[in-house]
Amino acid sequence: MAARLRLVLEYQGTNYHGFQAQKDAPTIQDELEKALYHLTEEKIRVSGASRTDSGVSARGQVVAFRTRSELGTDAFVSGLNHYLPPDIAVREASFVDDGFHPRGDATSREYRYLVLNRANRSAHFRDNAFLVSGRLDIPAMNRAAGKLVGTHDFAAFASRIAGSNIRCTVRHICRAEVTRQDDFVVFYFRANAFLPHQVRNTVGSLLRVGQGKMTLGEFYSIMESKIVGSAGPAVPAAGLCLMRVNYGEQFEVNIDENL
């Protein structure tokens, strides 16, 4: 009999064109499905909780799939990590009800964006942070971010993506904050769902506030305009990481938010 398995993945997105499988482009989904075939000799199609974009990384991506394999969860973790490339790893595995869907059942998602705020680039964080020199006003950015919390129409922070068919641009953000950790400025967002490029466009606007290039009033006006694509400019994908996908108390994954 077939069973349904849930995996928690982490990956460095630099070498991939996002999570979702694409024609003639390397993706996380493709690599995972190849590893599953090597391990189980089954052609398995996986579904993911978030379609992370090209270059975006993850610490807590969730996927699910059906399998006829009799391997246990520990064997799936160790076996997949054997076949996966070094920049993709399985953190944990668990059997779930057949009706579980990683995207539809998620209650919220958490993203972090890292800005390296110093004069010189970093070799270690070259693929995981966006270099911004000059002073950034953290309190001003936090005041702007505070306006985002709650249920709002976030059309202004979305991008028009070819092939996307999003009819509703209302989302609920329950956490939006900006903190400093040594040379890094950390942007953290938790919401029920996100629009295409919403986090990257939001960080782009918040940085303009922090640099004194945009007033709080102008930030609020952009948000209230509900004009798609009016926020930004979008920051590069390299600083963005999907930290966690939440399912209430059903599944709790311990993800360290430290750098």
C-alpha cells in the first residue's frame, strides 16, 4: 500500500531556478525527484509548500509525496541526503495522513531577508546577503514595517509575473520587523501567504525609507495605492530565505533564526 510522506528541506538556491520543476532549467524539485528515484526506484512527483524563486534559499521548505516504499523515515532522510547534491538536504521526514497538502494546509509562512550593511563585500555571505553601504535608519524602517501588520491589500508590493493568475491581493501579515545583528540588517516577515516578489519589493521600499530616500508618508501612500508594482525596487533574490512553513500544532519544526 502507498503511504504519504512529508519532508522538511533546506537548500542553497544559488544554482537553481527556484523550487518548482521547469523545462530545461535546474530546480530543487527536479533534484529531489531524481534522488527519490535512485532511492526507491519509483517515479515520484512531489508537491511543495512554497514556489521559491530563482536564487532563493530555504531552511524549512515542506514537501509531500506518495510512495510504495517500505523504508522508514530515518532511511528516507539518510538515503535522500546520500543522493542529493551538497546544496540540498533533508532535515526530517514523517508519515502523514493521505489528505495532507503542504501548500493548502499551511497556516503561515516565514521569510527572512539579509542585508550586509557595511562598506565591503563578504566572501562567506556572497550568495546569502545583499550588500548595502551607508547608514540605515532601523527605527524608521520598523515604523514603516509596522504599517504592514494586519490584513491589507498588498497589490502595490506584488510583481506582475507571466503566467500567474492571482485574483485576490489581500494577505494577512502577523510579523514584520527589522533588526540589526552586528553588520547585518535582518528583515523578517510572517504571513498566511505572500504575493509574487512581495517580500523583495517590500524590503526594497523599506531600504529606501532607511536611506532617507522615501518618507514614511510616501511609504504609506504606496501601500494604499494598491497599484501593482508601485513598490520597490525589488532587492536581489540572494538575500531571501524561506525560514519556516507552519501548520499550527500539527507539525512544529525547530528552525534557528540566527545567521
